Amino acid sequence: MSTIKDSVNRSTTSNLDTRMVAFICFLIALFIGYFFVWTPFVNKLNKDIWRTKSMLTIIPIEVILKIPRIQQFLHSQSYFTNKRSGA
């Protein structure tokens, strides 16, 4: 009986160790993915947004007032207006 208990304990400990190593590898892969994939993607996206906003500042006010899509974009990007859901 003692050898069966020891065998079960070793098997359980071995399975737990294997799962712990797999979880640690998953966490490391997650951090690497975050720093080498997600962060550069977000930085590029922010750069593109700022470039678009900068190009919009070149457009004369008269043109902005004539084109409703530009107005909608500027209103949606404004942090000072009240953003309503569904509008």
C-alpha cells in the first residue's frame, strides 16, 4: 500500500510541476508578445492618429464646415464635448 501512495504522490507532484512550468512558459510568451508585438503596434497607431490630426489642421475652416464627415471625425476625437452613446 505504501508504494501505491508514494507512486500517486510522485505522479501528482510531477503533474503539478509540469503544469507550473507550462504556465510560466505561457506567461513569458505573453510578456514577450506584449513588449515586442503589442507595444510597437500601439505606438505606430498613435503616430498614425497624430499624423492624421496634423493633416486635418492644414485644411481651411471653410472646407471643414462644408464637409460633414470631417466635422463628425473632429467631434468624435474631441475630449471636451459630451460623447453620447448611440449618437
